[in-house]
Amino acid sequence: MVCRFFFGKYLLSCNAGPRAYMPSDFEMREYCRSSRHKICPFYVKTAMTARTAAGAKVTFGYPGMVPEEDTVEDLSHIR
């Protein structure tokens, strides 16, 4: 599975943030090109923003994730 924010044919970039971001080789291997994209900081931030804007309960990850997949918990209450 590939991150839905990862795109480009000749210049690979990520559009999860306000501006296009060019992920490093490490980021592409670790996040963009695998199911681990759901723990990428850009993906998590965008998912949280989208859910908050929609007025939904904030649970990190994107709609369509199956329960068996890894998710990042909202730990903002821990200080």
C-alpha cells in the first residue's frame, strides 16, 4: 500500500502539508511506499486536521483504515 499523498512520476513529492514536500530516501522507504505511511508525521497531522475540520472525534488515521492496521493514538492529553 502506498500513501495517498505520495505522488509524481519524475519528481516524487508529498502533498499532505500546505506545500509540496520532497521526502528523503529514508522517508520514502519507511513511510511513503509502505503501509507504515499511517505513522508518518505529515500523514498524521493531515488526518487529524481533516477529522477535526469535519467535526468528528479525533482519531488519527484516515477513513477506510481497517481495524487490524496500525494507528497512532491521540496522546495530546498527556503532558
